[in-house]
Amino acid sequence: MLFSKLLGEVSDSVCDVEIAEDWSQGRSTFGGLVAAFIYEAMRQSLSEDRPLREFNISFVSPVAPTKLTIASELLREGGSVSQVLGRAIQQGEVKATAFASFGKARDTIINASGEATPEAKAPDQCIEMPYIKGVTPEFTQHFNYYYAYGNLPFSGVQSREMGGWVRFRQPEPAITLGHILGLVDAWPPATLSWVKAPAPASTLTWSIQFPQPTPSIQPDELCLYKAYVEHASEGYAYTRSKLWNAKGELVALSQQTVTVFG
């Protein structure tokens, strides 16, 4: 099922959505989809159109591929900034909580462009990560991955970098900010190349910032993603990453705390 069709089910600040099994990730649902659901509900809470500046989410427990209740609450709407709280609830239990800041543009003399796209091999010169049923997470069938940095998961190579080119395998009608949440979270944790055999890993917390105005991405456009492991020990890893469009414009900055079982 198309990502956009799933997001289209979010019709109000509080609503129910149905999650298809082809968007699962182990015993849970793809985190990028859960985040996008909550973001779409948050937009319904705003009384005016304000761009998303920052989105923070904590994944409390696994989200099953079934009905999920999404709820958002406008905490404050100031002259420039709106603060919104969001939740994903299943069978009476909170599965994820999110906090976001939406803000209007302000007059300023401070202007600094985002980091330019790093050097990367062309997609046709990269290793493509295949979708293998029963091996790779179900949701990965919806994306194309071309490795330009680091190594494949479970290769046993201790590289701090991971990433490359990514896009939705089946072109969406349009790439919205909700889709960008999916693109940034589509890649496996950068730590998984360190282990030599399949091992579970999941995001505990995720913070993502969006330079505004958001650079445009075409439905079939390949974006460049690059992640770096800042520190890892005791079963937790701290990574930062960035996403650029094909024109070399910075689309998003991301930081994640990842749990690792391996």
C-alpha cells in the first residue's frame, strides 16, 4: 500500500488508522510511518499553516500492524511558534509520544546555508540492498536503497558511516514532509554493519529538524542519506544523519538513540 494512501487516513487531530502488515519491522511497525501518522494529526491541530521546524518522538513499545489511534493536542499557539503534543495509542496503551514545534518565518540577518552534499558514488555504481522476504524487514520492500557509504547490515565491518541513495520504490503522487519522515527512517541503524549475524535493533528516541522552506523532492527522485555513529556502548548507540535531495539541498537533520541487541 502506498505511503500516501496510509497517511490519507489521518483526517482529524484524533482518529484511527489501520496499519498494513507490509509496513512491519520485526515485531513492530516501521517507525517512520508511525512518526508520519502523528505528524499528520498534529497538522490538523493547527489553526494556521506553520512549517514544521522540529519533531521529537519516543517509541515506548512495539506498534502492531492493526488499528492504531492517533491523537494530537495543541499545547500553545504563540505569535510565531506552535507547540504540539502527539500520541499513538493501541489497546489502551501509549505506543509512541511526540512533541513538535511549528514556526512562522521571522525577519533576520542570520542566514547560513546547510552543508553541501558530500561526495558519493552514483546510484548505478552502488550496491543495492535487496528486499528478501523473511530476512529484511517487510517495510523495506517499499524503498530502493543504494549503498554509497559503509557496509550492508550484518557484514561484520566496524564502520561508523552508513548510507547512500534512497527513494520510494513505487512513486508516490507527491513527496510531502510526512514522506520525508519515512525516507529518513528507512535506512537500518548505522551500527548493524558491526554485527556478523542478524540481530534486532530499534529506535528508542528520534529528533529531526527541517530547514525551511523545505527543498522539493520529486516522486521518483533519489535522495542522499548519510549517517554517522557518534558513540556506542552497553547496548545503546547514538547516531546523527542528514538527507539531501538530488539537487544537493539539505532536507533534514536527524539524531537517534538506538537500542542494539548484538
